Amino acid sequence: MRSSETTQFEYARKCTLNAIWEYHNALGIREDNDGFSIALASTFVKLKSSGVLVSEERWFAATTKQRTTFYRLNRIGRKNYLTNLLQKLNALDINITVHAFEDTLCDFKSHVERQQKGMFHLNLSKQEEIGRQLLLAFLPQRGYREVPTGSGKMDIACFEESSVKYAVETKIWRSYKYYLDGFGQLIEYLKTEQLERGYYVVFAEKLRQSGAATNIPSQDCFWESKEGKKIFVVLVDISLIPPSRKEIIKRKTMGVKIENKQGRGQGS
């Protein structure tokens, strides 16, 4: 997290913890030898960071993993306690805005296209490695490259505690088949690490001529679902084409499209 986000997270955690203590006072609860209240506050704020009300399903899934003597010492039922507590916590007026990982990747795309394109042309045989290193340096999270998994080496992995939180595959556009190969590799990593979402950064030169713009969705950043996994794809233009030249190419491309439409109309 960035410093402002860390401060916001801590403030939300303190508000949540105060609400938990008030709930305990109302119930006459005194025993909390293993710091369970603090763990609950942190868990709720992490779930709340998605910006929506925390569902009972997510709440129970997250809290049942926490080992505690709290329920036994206080002789209370876990389900009723957690259900009533969640209702009180969801009613709190706290707002947690965390910079989403996909937003970071979109910022990276803009950064490269504005300032770093030249780096890819210093060594054409190592463009993929250059892109990977630039992304690692840009990420606010601590990332590692070539991380071993049961399905090979993951291009970039960002960790939270001891487990992988973000899995990133990077590729230079060579062909549509090569692009799909990257999808397959990323999906295998997600299966191995038991992740539902992955991230795919594709660096492409001369977008229109390469086929990248015609073979994949027109958006520069988009979600795509494959084999039950959601993949966030970022297409980064690394071609060294001056703005004036880009407009010429655009006009020529549009002219070809118009001409083709007219030709098909006359043929019919």
C-alpha cells in the first residue's frame, strides 16, 4: 500500500476495533487472551476494501480460518456472534479506497507509452525482459520475477505474507498464437497457486500492422474469462511512431475500411 492508503487502512481498523469493543461491552464479554478482536478488525477492513458491504459468506470464510479460544472462554456461539457483529460493522460509516492492482497496470501502460518506449529498442532481442524489469520497478508492491511454481516459472509474482497475491505474465506480441500461449501459461500458474484472477501485460510494436489490434479486443485494458479464471489484459504500445505519423496511419487505415465497404456494396 502507499503511505496515504496505509493511514486510511489503519484509521478504518481503529474504528472497526472500537465498534467490536462496544459490542463486547454490551454482551459483557471480557476474555480476549489471544487478540482475537484485533484480528477480526483487520479481517473486516481487508474485506471492506473492495468498496461493498461484506457478505456473510465472505465473512464466515475469512473468520473460520482464525484459531482462537475466544468462543470457549466466553461461552458464546460462533455463528450468532459473527452474524450480529457483521451487521454492526457493515453499518459503520467507513470508506476504504485501495489503489487496485489493475489501476496500477493501467498507470504503467501510460508511463511506458509516454516515457519508456525507447528502452525497448536498445536491445531488440531482450524486449520481453526489458518490459518485465520496467514493470517490476514500477509496482508499489514487492514483486519477484521468474518465481518457481508447480507449473513452471511465473514471470512476476507479488506476495502477501507467504502466498502469491498477484500473478503476472508478460509477453512481446509476436503472433496471435504466441499471445494465446501466454494465456495458457498464466492459467496454469493460477491453478497451481489457487488464484481466481491473473494479469497479462502484452507489449506490442506497430499495433495495427502486427495484428494485435485486429485479433484482440479494441480496449487497451480489459477483462477476459478463460477456463473459469478472470484475466486482466493490458496492451502496451511500444512502437516509436511520431504523433504526426500515427495520424497518417490512422487516416490510411480508415480509408481502406471505407473503400472495402464500398467495394462490397457494389459487388452485391
